[in-house]
Amino acid sequence: MAALLVPALAIVAAAFLYPVATLLRMSLNEAVSGGAIREAWTIANYVGFFTDSFYLELTGSALLLAGTVTLTSLLVAYPIALFLYRWDSPWRGPLAVLTISPLLVSAVVRTYGWIIILGDRGAVNSILRGVGLAAEPIRMTNNWIGVVVGLTEVLTPYMALALIAGFGRLDRAVEEAAMTLGASPWRTFVRVTLPLSLPGIMLGCLLCFVLAISSFITPRLLGGGRVFTLATEIYEQSMLNLNWPLAATISMVMLVMFGVTLVAYGRLARRIG
């Protein structure tokens, strides 16, 4: 039986372990002027990363952005996913497809669409000025707000899919029993529905958090070079500054963050399981 695992292990080694090992080796090299790389075995890049206030603030900003986008995606997707999970209708399938249909369009195209919608003369500002809520255009691009809006739209279909897949423990009979015993609809949701849907919430939050913290296109375009994330910094160091060892170091830090997130998810999943 162990021999059956050999092909899978070979694929994992070739597609994941070898690239990660190469990335780790690159992070231990030294960058010299002109974009050259000197082979070495040094942790100077890691020391520089964790002692530089810029990179510490950048990491905190990336975590805050990922957490905010994860929360907003959850707030948007949860009612939709719960409705689709409970609705027993022939239209359930088409509506589910409609929910995830944004995934059929490139994130680049959707991001450019948000640049137009959120621009000074876009639809949002036109509506706000038309109803008298804003005298001047509100800046919603090239800043943090635009990135949050764009990433929320990009990641909401992923959150909805994860929620629907994790709603297996929801039982309508339990909710009806709680209401029969005198619980109000809000109390039933807080004490019954929400706890039973925690596995789906955790799965969706894990997926969206990882995707948000590693996103590049949307922060780069909607941020206009003013919203910095770990992914955009990796691009800056590798493609513009030609500092591949530092870019590899930041990549390894992100991988460690992903690993910590997965471990935390596993422990929480066992607790609520």
C-alpha cells in the first residue's frame, strides 16, 4: 500500500518541496550592487527584516488588510450562503452559479472595473453627489478603502462556496425546536444557527485570509502604488530592486505565516468539532 503513495509524494516534492527549498536557499544568499547575488549562508536578510520598522509595519498592515477583507467578505457572503443552503427551489442551482459567476472573469478585469466605478467620476461618486450626500468626489481609489472594496468583491465567491460546503451541521429541526421553546429568531440565530455554522465560517475565513494576504493584482492596481502589502513588496524587491535574497526572505516569512494560520485553524477546528 505504501507504494501507492510514491507518485503523490513525487508530485508534492517536485511541485512544492523543491521550490520551497530553492526559495529558502536563495534567502540565505547576499545581494550586492547591480543586482548580482553572492552565494552565502547568512541570516542577515532575516535579521534585517525583523529589525526594520518598515517591514514590521508592512507585516502589520498586511495582516490588518487581510483580516478586514476576510471580515467584510464573511458579512457579505454569509446571508447569501445561508439563503442558498436553505432554499428548496429549482432556482437554487442557477442562483448558486450566479453567486460564483464572478470567478469566471479575470481578477484583473474586475479590478479595472472597480477603478472605474470608484473613481472620482464613477458610479458611486455620481450617486452620492446626485442625492446630495457628497459635495465633492470622495477619494475611493489609490487608497486603502478601494483595496478593501476590490478584494472583498474578489473573495466573496470563495467565502460563499466555503460556507455552503461547511453548513452540513445545520439542522432546521434544531432551530424549530429552539423557537418552539420560546427563543426569538435573533436568539435562535445567535445560540443555534451561528454555532452550528462555525465550521463553514472557519473554513471560509481561512481561505479568504490566505488569499487576501497573498494578493497582488488588486492592491497593486486599486492601491495605485500607495497601499503596500507583502506581495507588492516581493515584486518591488525582485523585479525593480533586483534584490532576490530579500524577496525570497519575505516569501519565506509569508509561508511561515500561512503555516501558523493552518495550525491555528486545525486547533480551533478540533475544539469546536
